[in-house]
Amino acid sequence: MRENVQKNRRFRGTPRGFHWAVMPILFLVVWEMAAIAINNQFILPRLGSVAVVLATPFSPILGSGSLVDNAIDSLQRVVVGFAVGAALAVPLGVAMGRWSTVDRLVDPLIQVFRPIPPLAWVPLALAWFKIGLASMVFIIALGSFFPVLLNTLDGVRSVKRTWIEAAMTLGATERQVLTKVILPGALPTIWTGMRVGFGIAWMCVVAAEMMPGTNSGLGYLILYAYNFSQVQVIIAGMIVIGLIGLGIDTGLRRFEERKFRWRELER
Amino acid sequence: MKKLVVDRVSKTFETDTGEEVEALRGVTLEVEEGEFICILGPSGCGKTTLLRIIAGLDTPSEGAVLVDGEPVRGPTPRLGMIFQDYSLYPWRRVVDNIAFGLELAGVGKATRTERAREYLELVGLDEFADAYPYELSGGMRQRVAVARALATEPAVVLMDEPFGALDAQTRNAMQRELLEIWEKTMKTVLFVTHSVDEAVFLADRIVVLTTRPGRIREIVAVNEARPRDRTCTAGASLRRYVLGLIDEGRPDT
Ligand SMILES: Nc1ncnc2c1ncn2[C@@H]1O[C@H](COP(=O)(O)OP(=O)(O)O)[C@@H](O)[C@H]1O
Ligand SMILES: [Mg+2]
């Protein structure tokens, strides 16, 4: 498949191996030209000034920590929040997928709560948990909860009936059916849910860090930089946010491709 | 004592729309230890239902199933089941698929792997111990399923059209191999098929079912010695006879 894609690209006359760089380079060129034309660093800074910020990730920015310090803070929050969300969503999803009574009981609630965007919970989170880690974890956990839940549910439901029945005729207890057939059988789909959930969690953490009273994290940093009209810091922070999100998604996807190859090959 | 007794088993399903479907009516069957029984009938006549009831995966509406005199109340490792779609676990290597039943029973890793390898050898797949099921052909997968079912040493092996999805050549080879394994292990086998040829080649006795609701039309003993010749005249007349039974069972002929 990959080979086909490359052949296609070559057919279109783009040098092989560099086609992915064309649009980003074009984008940077347009940016630089626009920045020169606008000639106002408070609206669009030159590439160079953003690059300086990115090139010194360990030096403190405006007295509120370096890029790396703030990135680590954000990552810690997202990991805790995501862990809480997934730890609630996976067992509930398995229970709903396995026992239709649980599904019928819980589903109406899920349907009502799911369309509420995580950020709509911010005021309530502040009222309940005050400013701080707890309210951020709450928002992030909410954001990752639904994609993980729905994918888990889907994965458990798609476990073949004869896989379960074969295990039962081999003497499996209900617990063994859950841990040795349903969980491994649903794991690829659960993992997809985790990947989607983590992406949403990452968006939530940045937004949650813009809540009043926060004093660290990449979301905080770019809002803080706005107050000082440091647009080059805003953009550098955004680039770091994007790259971290991309890096994590790529890692999770690699793992998925390596460990769950059977899902594609089976069908 | 009989190894397996199916005692006046009937089954009526209720569909989602509330309709009643009578799948089996008053099926009675007694099987001796070590017998090879084929259950033969047109598709939709209730063969799978009968096998699932014997395996304890479905409950009969009436009647009971006894193994060694004890009633079957649910799935049990004493009754090994081999499904038509193999139902191997794609995330487990071949050897771990075969060891699965032993793993469930709490047998230690070293012992169960060793036992699994013995059964792998029995079905002639020793080289594929570390392969994944998706790397195997249909016939090889079904052999793994056979080995998996045998590894827990069930009293009775139930097979639901296990070779139905295979091409004719592989199918013939699998039938011969199955007989070899059966002769080595002396298991009691209930083998569901809709193929008269297959039943005549394999069975000690052929249980011919009628169209739905499935009842026993006749139990035909096959008294020919093994290995059987697929083309001999005795076989041909038996096939003709059994085909006649099935055709008479059809409502529109
Ligand atoms: N769970 C079920 N609910 C309703 N009807 C069923 C169910 N399982 C089987 N049947 C019906 O029972 C009849 C016998 O089915 P089956 O045992 O699968 O036949 P066979 O294996 O001989 O082809 C069919 O008409 C089928 O539609
Ligand atoms: Mg069937």
C-alpha cells in the first residue's frame, strides 16, 4: 500500500521522500512574507523571533518558567486526568457491553451528558473544586471519559460470540471470560478509544490552564504571554502544544500497529 | 452405561417478534463410548441447535442430556466443542490457543505448553507452534481447533460442520486425519454435517434428521470397515439409501 502511494506521488512529479515537506515550507514562506508586509510584531512576529523562543526551551519566560517547565506541568495534569477518566470508562464500558441490564440502566444518562462539551463544565468545576489541580483533572477526565467509554462498549460488543462460547466449553468462569476473552478481544478498539480520549484530554488541559487563577502550564503560558503582548511566545507555545500532541498520538498509534496487527489481518 | 444419552429433547425458540420456532421435537439418542456418530440433515433442520444443547450452550425446552449418567447443566470441559468458524483467539499463538483450556484449569505454564505441543504433533502442526492463527490456512486453523478441544481431554467431542468451509481436497484430507486421531484417542465423537458423503465416510452410525422441526428420521448403521473406499459399491448404495431418507423428509417431494 505504501509503495502505491509513493508511486502515485512520483507520478505527480514530486521528488520522492520530500513531498511531506512541501506544504510546511510553503506555509513558513507565506508566514514570513506576511510578517514582513504587516511589519508589526504584536500581530504577526517574524519566524526568527519565534525560533529564538523555541531554541531556548530551558530559559525562563517572563518570570513564569521555561517552555519545558510548563510543558511538564501540562503533561502531568493530562496524565492524571486521563488516567482517572480511562479508569472509570473502561470498567463501565465493559460492564455495559457484557450485561445488557447495565447498558439499559446507564445509557440514558450517557446520552444526556455526552453532548455537553467538557469546557461547559468549567464554571461548575470551579464551584466544586475551586481553582487548582482538582478542577483541571475533573475537566480532563470528563473529556477523555466518553471516547474511551464508547469505544470500549463497541469493542466488547464486537467480541465474537463463539470466542466466548469456546472459552465456556473449555471450562472458563465468568471472570475468566472477562479477563481472557473479552478484554483481549476488545483491547484494540479500547486502545483506539484511548488514543482519541488522550487527544481530547490534551485539548482540555490547555483550555483548563486558561481558567482564572492558574499559574503554570502551556495554556497558562500562552495566555500570560498575551497579557504582555509577546506574540512570539504565544506562537512558540502553540507549536509546542501541537508537537507534543502529535508525538503522543504517533507513539500510541505505533504501539497499536505493532500489538494489534491481528485485528486487520483477521478479517 | 451409555456414554451419552439425549433423552426426548425438544426446543422451541421465541424470536424477537414473539413468534415461536420449533427447532427440535422429541430427539432421543444413545451413544456408546468411543462411537463416531454423524448427525445429518438439511440446513435449518436443527443440527446446530441439537449440538449446542448437548454442549450445554443452550437449554432444551423439554428433555435432558446425560453424560456418563449425569445431566448436562451448562458448558463443561467434559464436552469439547469445535465450531465451524474455528473461533481461535487471534491474539494468541497457536500453542497458546491449544493450551487455553489447560490455562483456564490452572495448569502451570511449562506443563500446559508441553501438553499443547503433544496435541500439536497429533494434528501434524508442530512447526507452527509459534505462528498466529491468521498465518494459517483454513484447514490448519481447523486442526488447531481440534487440538484445542482435545487438549482438555473431554469425554465427548462435538463438531459442528467443521469442514464445511474447506475446499473438497482439504476436506477429504481432514476427514482421513480426523479418523486417524479418533482411532488414536478413542474419543466419543458427534459430528454434524449436511453432506451424505462425509457421513458415510466417517460414521459408525448416521443419525438422519427430518426438516424442521428436527426429529430423528432413522439411525443408519455403517458396518463397513475402515479405511473406507469412497468409490466402492457398498458405499454407493448406502449413500443412495441415506439420500432417499433425506429427500423423503422434504415436504415438497
Ligand atoms: N437463537 C435462535 N432464535 C430463534 N430461532 C433460532 C435460533 N437458533 C436457531 N433458530 C432456528 O432454529 C432452526 C434450526 O436452526 P439450526 O439448528 O441452526 O439448523 P442447522 O444447524 O441444522 O442448519 C432454524 O430455523 C433457525 O432459524
Ligand atoms: Mg448449523
